[in-house]
Amino acid sequence: MAGARGLWLPWLSLRLLASAAFNLDATSTLLKDGDKGSLFGFAVALHRQLSPEPAGWLLVGAPQASALPSQGANRTGGLFACPLTPELSDCWRVPIDEGVDLQRESKENQWLGVSVKSQGAGGKIVTCAHLYEARHRVRQPLETRDVIGRCFVLSQDLQVRDELDGGEWKFCEGRPQGHDRFGSCQQGLAAAFSPDHHYILFGAPGTYNWKGNLRVELLNQSSLDLLRYDDGPYEAGGEKDQDPSLIPVPANSYFGFSVDSGAGLTRRRELSFVTGAPRANHTGAVVILRRDSANRLVPEAVLPGQQLTSAFGYAVTVLDLNSDGWMDLVVGAPHFFERKEEIGGAAYVYINPAGRWDSATPLRLNGTRGSMFGIALSAAGDLNQDGFEDLAVGAPFDGAGKVYIYHGSNLGIVAKPAQVLDGEGVGVTAFGYSLSGGLDVDGNLYPDLLVGSLSDTVVLYRARPVVHVSRNVSLLPPNIDLEQSNCQHQEGVCVDVRACFSYTASPASYSPRLVLEYVFDADTDRRRLGHAPRVSFLGRRPSDPEHQFSDTVELPRQHARACVKATFQLQDSIRDKLRPIAVTLAYGIRGAGAGRQNRGATLPPLSPVLSPQQPSSHRTEVHFLKQGCGDDKICQSNLQLRFQFCARLGDADFLPLPRGADGTAVFAMSDQKDVALEIHVTNLPSDPAEPQRDGDDAHEALLTATFPPELLYSALRPYDGRTPSDKPVLCLANQNGSQVECELGNPMKRGAQVRFFLILSTLGITIQTTDLAVELALSTISEQPGLEPVVARARVVIELPLSVTGVAVPPRLFFGGVVRGESAMRRESQVGSAVRFEVTVSNRGQSLKTLGSAFLTLLWPHEIGNGKWLLYPLHLELAAPPGQQAACSPPANPLRLALEPPGEGDPTEAPGSWWVPAPAERKRNVTLDCAQGTARCLAFHCPLHSFERAAVLTARGRLWNSTFLEEYLSVTSVELIVRASVSVTSSIKNLVLKDASTQIPVSIYLDPGAAVAGGVPWWVILLAVLAGVLVLALLVFILWKLGFFRRARYAPPAVPQYHAVKIPREERQQFREEKTGTIQRKEWAANLSEANDGHIAPSSA
């Protein structure tokens, strides 16, 4: 059965593909061969003869064909006619241009057949020899040879019947010769008929020094025609004026290289003429002309080329692509190229803007590099009978050669080719060099296409009739009730499929019997997902698979209706009872009887083809009656997903990963072998106030997880591993563990929640991995729009287990001694107390050889903000592996002090009598740290050359006592911070370090010995005392000299003065008595005088 499916479906697909390719039959082609080297196929034309007997002809020009015996030359070229027969070599040479007058002409290499055109059914034929040579005064000193060209016009039966037929169409004969006039006219390189069949056009690109010329002559010159069309001939340079300045292109333009005409180019129903000049202004140009009363062709519009040397105008064709009554224009530019886009050759499609060509913007159709796309153009007629003309473009050097078919439409042209004809398919090279279309030659009322080549072979492609099939498919019953058995002859649930067909075609007279092959295919959507079908057709062919039914139906004629029926039965115990069963009808045409053929048709008719605008398949569905999905019988679920990455601590213990600043989980790659992804799915109503809106049962609820190459599915763990679940989640992984499908329930009931962990192996993570992305997709056959996949992301970092520790020996330091300037320092012991720092870097992981280069940085606080020394670096030593240098930079000991062995050289000078503040006067503690900006650091960088386990840095230094005595004498204690950190230089962007820095504090106090002994020497104090005494004496002397110590004497007049009197001994007793009051006091008097000297004189008794 599987083998039958493999045979049936590709066959049907092939049939449908062939019908969709387009309607030019590429399998029943007609090939005709000519003589080798004759360029048979250089020019081609389809021709249909109506009298004396109907016949279709393939007219082929062979400009290098051998000459006839009567032509007096070796190669003259010729015109060949090929009948519509399967024979390959039954073409015959049309008997024209026989005989020669060697005194007046030469036919050697005249290239007869360089152009071939037909007026169509019952019309005339023209073929030309543009290198035909007219001679005068042969074998005389003044002999002249002029390449004027010549054309032949034949009647519809390929005979020269009318008096104006034959080879007298050589308008350059008898005119002034020379290159600057008509001596190299080359008439007939291009020739054409006007669409009204009254005019014939000749291009003469060699006229006027290869500027070129176009001539239009009246073709039918019967008495009736002369009465209606008594005009012409017309020339671009003036038939009478013969003025090259009237031609709107410069010299060497090849004006007239290609020609065509049409009514409705510039004005409706007015005939205009089109010619190409592929070398005009080095880009090429196309000129649209009209007739005037002075027998001139006056230019109405000039379309310039767009690229140098593109040969714009090499080919032109006029057709109405959008059927608006205005003729459109297509111009070939086979030498156009764009190197970057690999374009070689172009065809410019101008949709007529109601005659206003100055506003026309072309659409460029491009060919492949070197293909010469656009060297041949042809109006192909309405190939598919959709009411719009189609276009054929040749590309003879696209591989073996190709012809591109483009459809017309109401918008202009469909830029995508409807069909591509390949020369490789018919064994022809340089295929597509010439084209002729737009004419039905096999009698099926559809235009055919003749393709010429440069390999002496032409190919006829016949158009297949296009039919439009109408179909209608119905299913009964319209809904499936699984509770009711309705099969006629057995138990089960059955569905009848009925299809009815009819067809239409154009023209209405085309009405053959059609046989359609059809296939019913059931459960199509489910099988595309890789699931088994739920149905089987009853009464199917043994070669059909169970889900298909194939047969044929006959349509006897147009509009006739025929119906077919098939029945399928549902299989027992199906799981998917919600998703509808899709039934697809595909059909194609197996074959058609011969329609009415015109007399004279010699080829077997072609079977019709389905219209490419109409799909050849039809899809319909039958639904289940839904239960448990609410009153509306529509299951509208509301599955919601939450997730997070977790670290696995044990078999059932998990911890969410930390998150970065952007909220993304961060996975640190170390020794763990797996990571967990927590999944939480709920099916709850989105709005508890309106539970009927959604949250219905989710049928066939699935979670599909797709993992990146770095992660593989390992196991499944329930959310609570210690509590067994009634309905455990089942997850199935694919073969390589890159994807897993977890069944959440069928159905997952309303209000249900599912929570579990996906254990993922991390063995695929490398040092180049920067992130992890797991795509999570919820799906259900219940209705839930907007259920889109989400991506769980985690950022991966490579965590290096490096640790940095440090210790200061000793941890406490004391300062004292004397203040000494920097210039006075000669050896390290003069600086201050010694200290040693030991920094250890430990590596608990792999060697750094594979990760990068590590550096240990030591931030050494060497000075304070005012520039004074703080901690002087003496020596740094890093333990390095044997044979490797591990010098730190910059070097220590910048003052080049004499170093002493550790433990020696402590200060031995007795402390002076330095003033020490009282404890109550001291400030609080001070911290000197570069990170806080209270100190300035010197950064020492020490390379760690791929150390395996540990590296030790020893750094020696000394406190700068002078700074501490000057700046920090009044503080209780000083804490000095030395910092050490490790950095890694690596190309790995996600490398991070853990515990990669440390700080080493040192406590510094004032030396207690300095506080007891004082700080300043005795002789300093003595000198200070002596200096003070000397200064005091000097000050007293100066004050004495200035009279500071002299007392001021003055006697104010208002104050009496008293003079002391000495009392004799004998009078003292009397004085005592007076004092005690025993005797009475005697009066005495004192003399006051301002003139005495202050002494009282004794009075005389």
C-alpha cells in the first residue's frame, strides 16, 4: 500500500505540474533541419495558406545556403518552406531569385533569407537579401559596386503571382551612391508588414553613412487600394527630399535595424511606425514615426537607451499587453549587463501611457549573464485565451538557449515567466535566436510559436487548448457524531464524499470529450504532520492507500456535468476527536478526444491543459460534534506557560539560577553536568468573571521543546519528586535528543495545572558558548489564537575558580623616630618600620593555558593627597615556574635606597624629645585607602604565566615615618589598605572571575617608647631657653632707654600737700596723751605753699 502511494502521488503531481507549466507543448514538438552551415533558422516566420488549398507552413531563412546553379555564385542564401509533418528533413527551397545578370549585379553572399515575415493567414510573404550588390561598368576602370539590398514579396501560396511580387523591391537602386548616400543601403536587414496589410516596411541601416533609413510603401496596389490608399512611399529622410538631417539620430546609429508598426501607439486607430537604432549615441534608441503629407516619416517620440553599448533597439515588437486599445512596445537590448547582479541582456516593456511616451517608464526584464536575452522578440498572440496578448523573448546563449514566455494582464505584463522553453530539451543549441508567433498553424484555434537557432534547426511549439474545470465537493453528513453508527452494511461511522465536474473552453466551438482523473485524499492535514490517518475509504482500488480513493470521470462536452461519489469510514478508538477531517480533491486531464480540425491539418491534435489561473485541487472539511466544550460546542482553551532555568542540587532539589541586570538567567559553567528547565502550564479562564469565554478543555495539549546544539534532553522530573502524581507527564525525545514532546493531557481539563522539570545535559557547552536558547511551543487542537512559540534564554558565563588571599607581616606597625627629608634617605632603615605583604592566588579549576593570560595587580598606597610618601615599596618577588620570568612592573624602590636583609636595619637612633599630644587631644581613627580617595596608589602588574594551582607574591615596604609624624601624630590609629586583584586577558567574552580580589589592612600606631621619652633633644631645649633670655633682656633694655621705667611727678593745684615733722623723744609722751585723750590737744598750723620743695619746715617758737 505504501508503494502504491509512492507511485500514485508523484504521478498526479507530475500531471498537475505539467498542466501548470503553461500550454505550449514541450513534449510533442516539431523539428526541422536544414543544411549544415547554412544558418537555417536565422530568420523564421509562421505562415498559413488559405488557397488554393489550406496549409500551414514554417518559413525559414538560411542566408548562408548554397547558391542555385543559375545564380552564378557559391553562397547566396535562400528561403525554405517546411510542411507540418513529423519528418525532420522535408523542407524545400522556395524557387525565387533564379538567374543572374553579372553585368548588373552580384548575388554572392547576398544573405537571402536574412529576414522573413508573413502577413498571416492568406497573406503575403517578404524575404530579403540585405547584402545584394548592384554593379555598374563591370570590368571597367570606373566599375562600381553598391550594397543596396533587395527584397522579394510572395503570394500566400509561395509563388510570385502578382505583377508587383518578385524581387523588384530595391528602392536604393538608381539613387546617388557612396557611403554618405545610398551606396551601402542594405535594404531588408529588417522588414515587416503593417497590421492592416496595406503597407510594407523596409529598414535600410546603411543609408547616409550608416545613420540608417526607414521606407514604407503601399503593398496592395489594386484599383480599389489605389483609391483608398493613394499615398506613399514614405521615408524617414524624405522620399523626395532625401535629407539625412531629417533622421533624428547621429551617423552610425543603424536606424532601421529593426522595424514594426501598429495602430494606437500615439493616437487611437492611427497607424504609427517603430524602428530601432541600436548604436544611436552609443546606447541605442527607438523612434516612433508617423506619415506626413510630404512623403516623410516624422518622428513623434524617441526612447533612448539606458546603458552604453547595450544595443537598445536591436529588436522591437508592438502588441497590446493589457488589452486597453493602446499598443504597447517591447524593446530588446541583448548587450545590457550588470556584473554584480549577473545580468546579461534585457527587454524593456513600455506600457503605453495613452500616447504620451515622454512619461512612459519601462519595466526591465532581465536575462542571465552572457545569454543575449532580448536579441529576439515576438508577439506570441493570446496563448492561453485569457484576453491578453503574450510575449516571447529569446536568449540563445542561456545554456543551450532558452525562450521565455510572459503573460499579458490587465496591469500590463506579468514579470514572472509563465513558461521557459529550453533548447536542451530538444537537443538544439543557440536556441531562440529568432522567433515567430501569434499565428495558429495546426488548426486548433490557439497560436503557435516557431523558434529558430544558429545550429540549422527550427522547432515548432504548438499551443494546447486551455480548459477551465468547475468542481463542487460536498460531504454528508456535514458533522460526525461518534455516538451514532451510520454505515450502510457494517457497524461504524461513515462519511460520503460527492464531487461534480464540468468544463468550459475558448473558443466555444472547442468541445472535445474530456476524461478527468481524480483522487480523494482524506485527513490530509494530519498526515502532513506525520500522524496516521483516522479514516479508510471503502471500495477503493487495491493499489490505493487506505486514505485515498482514485478513479476517472468523463465529461462529454463543454458545460456537461458529471458527478462521482466515495465513502470513507472512521477507524476505531481514534484519539483526535476534535480536529476536523480534511478531504482534498486533486484532478487532472488524462486525455481528450480530437476536436474539430480544419482541413489540411496533418498533425495529431494535442490534449487540452487545465488553466494555470485555476487551482487543480479543492479542500473541504468535516467536523466532529464537540462535547464538553461549552454551550457553543467550541473548545476555547487558555493555555499559559511560565518557565525558568534552575540549578540541580540533588535528584529532586532545584534552585532558580541567578538573574543578571536585564533579568536573564545566568548559568555559570563549572563542574555541573546538567541544568533544569522548570515548566509550568495552566489552563485557567483569562477572566474569572467570565469563565465561559475561554479556559475550556485543551484537547491534545502538547509542549514541544527544541534545544540548541549545546543542550540535550536527559530526563524528566516532577515538580515535587517526593509526592507521586496521578497523571504524570509523558515526554518523548527524538533520536538525538534535540527536541522533546510532552503530552500535557488529552484533554487538559479546565482549571488544570502541570508543573515539571526538564533535565538537560550541558556536555555540549564549550568555551565559545555565550547563551542558551530553548524554544517552547504549546499546541492544542482546541481553539486558542495567538499561541506562539516562546524562547527560554540563559546567559552562559565561564566562571574561573580563582581566589586571592593576602596577609601583612606584621599586621600592626608603629611609627616614631625623627623627621627626615627624602633627600636625606640613603638606606631603607632610615625610612621607617618594615612590613611584608604575602598575596596568594589559588586556582581550583583547569589551567589557564586554554583560557588566556592572568595578571595579578597590587594597588600599593604610596603617597597621600599632598604628595608625601606613605608606604614606600622596596621589593616585589613573584614565585614563577622554572625557566619563566615573572617580573612585576613598574619596578619597586624608585629612590634606589640600599636594601637590607629582612629583619635587620630597624631604626636604632634614640628618640628625641618630640611633643606628644595627650590622649584626650587625639582625633578618631583614619583609614588610608585608594578606593576611598584618601590615598594614592601605585599599581604593580605581575603576570601569572599559566599557573596550575597557586602563585605567591611577596612585597616588602616601609612606613614613611616622617609623613606619619607630621600628618598623623594626633590620631588614635591609622588603617592602611593594600588591595590585590586578578584579571584575565582572553578572547572568551563570557569569562568571569569569582573571588578575584582581596584587601589587606595594616594598623599603624604611634610608638609608645616615643611617647615616654619625649621627642626633642636637650640641646635643642637649652638653645631655645638661652635664646628666650637674650630676647627678653634685649626687650627690657629697649624699654629702659625709652623711659618706660621712669615715674611721672606732678602736683595737681586742688590737692593739699603735707610735710612730715620729726617729734623729739621728750615730746612723744605728750603725743601719746593727746592721742588717748588724757590731755587736751593743742592747736597747731601748717603752711601750705606751692613753691616749696615738698618738705615742711619746723615752726619757730
